[in-house]
Amino acid sequence: MSGPSDEFEWIARGLAPLAEGAPEAFGLLDDAAAIPSRPGFDLIVSKDAMVEGVHFLKEDSPDLVARKLLRVNLSDLAAKGADPYGYFLAVAWPDKFGWPEREAFAHGLAEDQARFGLKLFGGDTVATPGPLTCSLTILGWTPAGRMVRRAGARAGDVIFVSGTIGDGYLGLLCAKGLWVTNSYIEADWLADRYRLPQPRSGLAGALRDHANAAADVSDGLIADAAKVASASGVGLEIDLDRLPLSEAAAAWLARAASPVEARIELATGGDDYEIVCAVAPENAPALLAAAERAGIALSPIGTATAGSGVRVFTDGLEVEVAQAGYVHR
């Protein structure tokens, strides 16, 4: 089948199917969507962008790029305790992205929007001489006044993190060929963790009910924990010895020349898309029970204290972290 002749045919053939069943989008035949009010709920809006060579590799397939774009935004939504609703998409296509690549991109979106229960409401597509650049604005609902903010942590709260930390960082190394594991299966698994994050959408309700504050872990655990500390006006103490690790990350750590420096690398590398949250001690059992029902592991890694900033410990000693995570220039 031949490709689309212009932007409008691409929207009709490639993107309009992603809006099917969403009356808000008008079949993408208009240049705006109409979002109805939902009594008793707040509409939560978040936005993330990705650039080829910065947030994904040039050789990554278009369908995986699309799925990662959707998932990193879903991770933000989950950290707010919001249930997915819909999204707006903007893509700047370089010349090398013809119909097959654009079709694959749309198929990736279709697969994951069905998996996570949301629809495309609209957006824009343009051409660019530069790298592939894509941006997604995601919408979700929370009961009125129930969005989980970064602010809200209190001294004495327990700090939890979901899943495992460091796999995204190690996956990027594997995908770039900068680190070769002893197992092809292990290397592929880690690279997949980088290319295809697992947003913790199943935690949204539990966070609304039990967490005082939360953030998604995208720039690095220490960096994103510091955002919670700053917004909440508290200090955080993080114990790197309690960092939850996958078998692959634990094997990498075991071979490291300096375990302390290696733990810091895992905690600052980024691309994990887990959730770090602060929970009052009396609410921790209920949160853990809800997370278990959702099939999502939560690990206690520290406490909130009076003061400011993040203090990092290992082997009972405080260690200095030169750079807490990825820095956007």
C-alpha cells in the first residue's frame, strides 16, 4: 500500500483510528477537542517530550519509540494518583520517516493505548530537518482534591520506591554496547527496560489513599527524591543498602570495583520510571497490601526528616553524591 501524500492523509489513515470511540476527538476532523467536565473529579494534565539521540537511540524502532513516549507520560500520571483518560500528540518527522515508519509508530501507540485504556484526542504533525522529536500531553482523572503532589511529605514518613532501580541505566549501557553482560538474555532484558518502561499505573489508587507525596523516577532516584524533599520542605535520608535491585543489576553490582560508587550510579542513572513516595508509618501496611494486590513491589529505602535536601547512606556512613541524576540542559 502506498504511503500518504500529505499531512492530512497521514492523519486520516495513521492517526484517526487511534481516536475511534472517543467522541471528544471528533474523529480528528476538527483542529480542537472538547473535554467534558466530570463532576466530583479533577482533570490532571502532564506533558513529556522525547528527542532522538537524547531520550531514545537512533536505531530504536518507531513502534518502541511511540510506546516509550506514551509510557513515560503514564508514569507521570501514576505518580499523581491519576487514572488515564486520553492524550494529545505532537510529532516532528525527519525526512527518513516515511509511511512505513509512521505506520509502525501509530501501531505502537495503538498497542499501548489499548493496554492502558486511553485514546488519542488530537495534536499536530510537522516536518523537520532535525532529529525525530515527539511530545505527548496526557490527561487523567482523580477525585476532586485528591491528586498526589510532590509536596506533602512530613518528617517521620517512610520513603518507598516501586519495582527495581538501575535497570534503565544499565539497559542504556547495554543498548549502546558500552557494557556487555555474561548473558545475552540478561542484556536483552535490560535493554528492554530502557526502551520500554513499565509505568506503575496500578499504584494510582493506592497512592491517592495512602501516600503523602510522590514523584516518578525518571531523572534518577536521588534527583527525583530531592524534588519531593524540596517541594515538601523536609529532608530525606536514603539508604542505598536497601535499594531494590533486579538479578541483573545485582550481578553488575557484584562485579563492580567499588560497590559504593556502583550503588550511587544505579541510584542516579535515571530512566527507571518507578515511583518514589512518602507515607506515614501508620499508613504503610495498607499501602503495601494495596501494592501487593496490584502485583507491584514496594521497598522501604529511607525516611523523611526535619531539615532539607537528601542525605545518602551506605554501610551506615553518609556518602557524597556529586550529581543526583540526569540534568536537562
